[in-house]
Amino acid sequence: MAMHNTERDFYGRQEGEKILYVVRPHPLTTIFGLLRVYVAALIVGLILVILGTQIGILGNVFVMSGVGLFLLIVVVGTKIILDWESREIAYITDRRVVRFEPTTLFATNFRTLSWDEVVKVKTYPPNMIWKQMAIGNVVVHARTPARLEESGSGDIMADDIELKDVYFYRDLGNYIDKILFTYKQRPADIDLIRPFVPKPRGQRY
């Protein structure tokens, strides 16, 4: 299934559906992913080079293999990380939350929750460093039988949508709460909601 998702349109968008915000993981997640690939490539390459300097006639083969493997891991790893991050995208619209999540190198999972199905929103930082940088996760909880039985335990269920590594995650959570209230209590005002701007308060409009 080919998916051509941009800042202005996405696969499966309904006629007249208004995009209020496009959610992508913070660029730091891509940087850290690339760093992990490069460190792994360096370790593998160094091991083979060191082995090559310690053995006799086959030493040059190990050294060349180490260099070649290092370059291969860097090139292939960079392509995979960049391709994966480019396919991970979500949309907040006036009708629903839509998320595209890569599951393999060739497949992307498509999930959606209409505002009628959403019961609450939860935000949390994965660690203290991310919290200081205003980066965290936003969980859009769906109305499910399991959650009703557990009296809202807060656990992430299969029907929920989690947006990871979101910049200004708390503000986005409050923004989604505003959409929920408007959609359910004042549906006529849903068209008046402005798009979300990931900036400090006072600088958004």
C-alpha cells in the first residue's frame, strides 16, 4: 500500500477534513538513532581491525573486512533510520487522530481514532532529560471494554494511539483536550479551533 503523506495531505484523508497539526518525532530521536548505528559500526570495525593486527597472514583480510563492514553498516544503517523516521507521522484533524507507524522496512501500520471514540489524553516524559527539553509522549486513550472494566487504570491498550517524542508534549495534550471538549460539548465551534503551533505561549500566533 503506497502512502504519500505530506504536511498538507495524507493517505485516507476524508473530503473536507481539516489538518490541525502534523506530529513527527523530535529530530533528536533521529540523531540518537544514527549515533547508535555509528557506535555499533565502529565497535564491529575496530574488533576486526584489532584482530587483523594480531594474526599473521590473514591479518590484512581482517583489516579490510573491518573497514568494509564499518562503511556498510554506516551506509545501510543511515538509510534505514532516515527512512523509518520519515514514515513515522501522525495527524491531528478536526475529526480524528491518525497515526502512521512503520512496522517493518516495507510496511507501515495505519491507525485512527475519531473524537467520538476518545475518552481522555495522557502525557508523560520518557526520562528527565527529555522532560527538561519539553519532549515527551502523548497517549490518546480510546473507549474500550477493557478500560471500562479496569476503571481507567491508565495503561496503554491496543486501541489507544501513542505519539512518541513529541515537542511541547504537554501543550499538545492540553490542545487535544480542548478539541475533545469542543467536539463533544460545542460541536458547532470545532471549525473555530486554530492549528497547533509548537512554540512557547505568547509566541504561537
